[in-house]
Amino acid sequence: MKKTLAFTAILILASVLPAFAYSPMEYFNNLVAGVGKGFKDGEFNKAKFNEPSGMTFDDEGKRLFVADMRNNRIRVINMDEQNRVDTVAGNGNAAEKDASLSDASFNEPWDITYVPQNRLMVYDNGNHTIREIDLNAKTVKTLATVGTTGLWNLTYRAQDNSLYYSDPSGGTISRFDLKSLKASVVIHDNSLLPHPKTLKMLNGKLFSADAANLYEVQIDDKNPASVPALALVAKFTGIQALTFTDGSIYALGGPGALTELAPETRPVSFMTPWSFMAPFNDGQAEEMLIANADKMYGFACSPREPRKFYVAGNGNSIRSFKDYSFSAGWKSDGNEFNYPALKPPKTYRILMVGDSRLITCPVLNPKDVSPYIRNNTYSKQLEFMLNLEASRNNVDMHYEVIMLGHVNANALLFGNYEIPEAVKKYDIDMVFLMASLNYQDYFYRPLTAEGIPAQNEDSEFLAKPIPQRLPAGPAGQLYKDSEKKGLLKITTIMDYSLLANVDDPQVREDLNGIFGHPLDLLTQKMNAIRLKNGASPKLILGYFPWDQLPLSDESYESFWRDMSQRYGVTYLSLTEGFNTLRDAFSPVEQECCAHHYTTYGHLLIAYLLGHAFIDQKLIPFEPKR
């Protein structure tokens, strides 16, 4: 672990370009805005809040409004302007004054919700009033006084154009009609929900929770005066706030701080760039997120970024956390993290495709082949590094790196089936292929009409002896040529690396045919795809040094470079940097087990890839002065 952290520190200290200012860092856990206690507008990392509480997004997710309670102001974080913070309303005086945005006064604004016609509704706790902020008219006015015990949540229901608010002390949920400006009690002294606290409209339905259970409050629009039925959704203790995203209800609070409540109930694990997940209650490291009982927290999800949660109430910062099912994808030889199909704004997505070298990454002992931690792979370290450098250099772009790998398989072959689907699903901007000379699928799977091995194995085909499985074309010719030269006496089809003698003119020509056709076919498929921005995905073929191969790096580099040029594919080699720095990152490969890259080898590859992508302008990376 110490070695991993030490080497990662190299990435943090590395400079790509002179730093001008920071842009918001985008990773799995991030600062959104606010550093330190006080009041200050401006850049996201210089702005200050004083006990921010309720939060709400506008309908497009471009503005995040914050009830800055102790500053007696309503603030806004401009998501498309590098999270710049401005004051929307309030002069800072603890009072109740209706006026223009800048002259109006609030007294501890507690909760806030966005409603149609570009308006905000605020529960002003110190005044026990509902206030309306009209962003078009630039005015603030008081709509009603709502009790004296203090409300908890305020939410908007479009079906009846009403606000609903919860009063735990009074045991009530009430409705406030925005047309008639009249209030009515909806639930009172209900044995199932004796102290309704958390209250939220989620996906068109109203939900409320007390200390132990979450219910759907089933409003009958045909008979609005009737008492709503309560349908139990989840049994869970300690719910402090609710939000909805990507078909699921999430709660802030309880033992794990962040929990998915429905359709399944499970704790959310927080990701780190290192070899562990959080929370990690070991008494040594600070908790990432704390949700104490009886404390008001702002909790919101952007409509354009599924499963990304914004939290206010842990100190004076607004922070974000993602739930990409990290625990399910924690081991790198399993499923990838569950990235949303919807690509966030200003995000460049890279798909890394390869064999076991992509997903195998022993942690400390190079002879220890398990566990393989996904965040130790060069794909995830690359994602971290690119976003780190973007933040350091004030680049208004974020990066996501998604993995697609199979053990003992060639990316060019399985990639012809899986890459186009992944590109379309995730709107991938760049596909990076790890070069491999593994051709065994030509002998284990029948050829398709496209002239490449089938996607799935065929048991009847496998039952045949190898001579009867020889495919037409260069793969079959390679077998025959190798047999004539006596190479098959010392190897089998599985030992493809021993037959990868690209210095032999005939073998080289056979291999050119074996891999040139699927590369050309994949290139055509990529060119036929149009991303949401109208462009086609970029395709890059990359070569990494690998001790498993019998010849020199120059031999293989020449082979892949010539093939890339022939089919118009960008070629990227890491040979010089890898061989120059490998001793400093040693051990970079296993001594056994096909010489897979160790965690430190992955770290070196991520470092080299990140700098190559930026220096060679293979990705958008434009610092703003």
C-alpha cells in the first residue's frame, strides 16, 4: 500500500502545463463549491458558505440553489461555469423583508425547492414563513406563515401545483396551494407516520419518512380532501434526506451515511483512487460523509447526471459523491463499474479494450495473483490522473475511462462485436485498443460471413481435430507454414507468443492478414457510428512492452506501426517511456503468470498514457488562463 501511494504521489506532483487556476475536479468524490466558513461569492474553491442546508436544482441541472442558512442568503452554484458561486437573494440581515433580490432579507433559510416559471420556494425558518423568489421578476415576497414549531422539508408537487411540507413536532404533513395561497392538513397524528420528517417528491410521487420507515403518501387527486393512504416502501432507520435518480430512491442517513432504499436496499460504498473503499471506520481516517440525526442536510441529484449526489451539511462545503456500484465491480476481473449510459456534460469518454493485461494487477507481491483491484488498473488510474491534471490546469473538461477486457482474448476479435455496442451505449469518444498477437480464436471458433471468428464458441466445432478446424485464409496458412518449419513440435495453438516471430517474412505476412482484416473491419464500424456531437469515435492502437513476447520491442513495434498506417489508425507506443522508467517503478511485471503488469506497472502505463494523450493532443485538453 505504501508503495502504491508513493508512486501515485508522482502523478500528483507531475506537471503537464503551467498551472493557471483550478477547475472543479471530477472523480467519484469531489468538492463542488465552498472552502471554509464565511460569506464570499466567486470561484468554486474560493467561495464560502455558513451552514448551507437545503438544495435544489433547476429543471435542466444547470443551476444548483443553496439555502445558506447562517448567511441568511440564497446562493447559486452555476454548474456550466466551473461551479462559480453567486448570491441570488438576501442582504445578509436576519430579518423578514420583501423587496428586490438584493434588498430582501431572510432569517435562517432552511429548505428550498424549484418550481415552474423560474421560481424558488423557501422555508424561512427564523420567520416561520414560506417565501417566493421570482427569478424573472427579481423579487422576493412572503406567501404565508406556517406554524411556530419549525418545518423540516418543503417540496413541490406539479399535479396540484402545491407545496407540501412536514412538521415532525406537530405530526403533520400539509399542503399549500400556490394558486389559492391556502394551506390544509393532509396527514395528522397517523400511527404509521407519527412524526413525518423527511418529505420529498420523487419521480412524480410523494414520499415521507419518520425515524424508522419510508412511505409513499398516495395523494388522491380526484378527492384531494381525503386522507392519503400510506404504502410502506422500505424499513430503514435514520433517514435524514431523500432523493431520486436513475429509477432508485436514495437516503442520506443511517449506518452507512448513503443508502439506496428502493427498489433494493443496500449501503453505498464510496470510491477512492487507492486500494480501498470507504467508509472505513478504523479510527484513523476521516469519514467521507457523515449524516447525523436531527441535522438538516441538503441532498440533491442533477437531472443530467444519474447517480451523482450533491450533499450540503458536512461542514461548509458542497460535495458530490457517485454510486456506480463500486463494491460489485471492485475486483477488476469482474464487471466494470456501473457508469450511467447518459454521458455528463463536458465529459470525454475513453474505452480501454484489452486482454488479461488490462484487468490483472497484483497489488504488492508480484507473485500474488489475487485480488485484482479495479482502481489499481491503468484505466482507473488514467481516469484519476486526467481529471487531476484537468483541475490543476483549469481545463473545463472531464474524463471517464471505461474498461472492456477478457482473459486470453484479442481485443481486435471480440472488439468487433462488443466495441460498437459499448460506443453507442456510452457515447464513447475514443477507443484505445491494446495490441495483441493472440490469434487462437481462429482455431477455436468458426469464421463468420465477415471473415472473423464467431463471438461465441461452438461445441461441435471444438470437437473436431485442429487440422479439420483450419480456417481459410491467413490463419490457416500460418498453421501450415509453422507446421512445415517444425514449430508445432514445440508448441500448441495456445502458445501463440512463440509463433509470433514477426521477423520471419512469411509469418509476418500471415499475421498481417490475421489482424489486418479485423482492424480494417473495426475501423469501418467506428467510422459508421455518429456520436451525439456528430463525430465518429477515434480509434487508437497502442503497444506496451511485454516480457512474454520472444522478440525485441522494435520488431513488434514495426509490425503494429505498419499495420496502423495501412488502415489509417492512430498508433501509440509506450516503449521508450516504459523501458526508461520501469526500474523506477519496479517491479512492473510478474515473474510468473504470463508476466502480467503489477499495480506499479499499471501506474506507469497510466502515467505514460495520460501524458501522451495530452502532449500529442489526442484528447481535448485546453487550459483556460
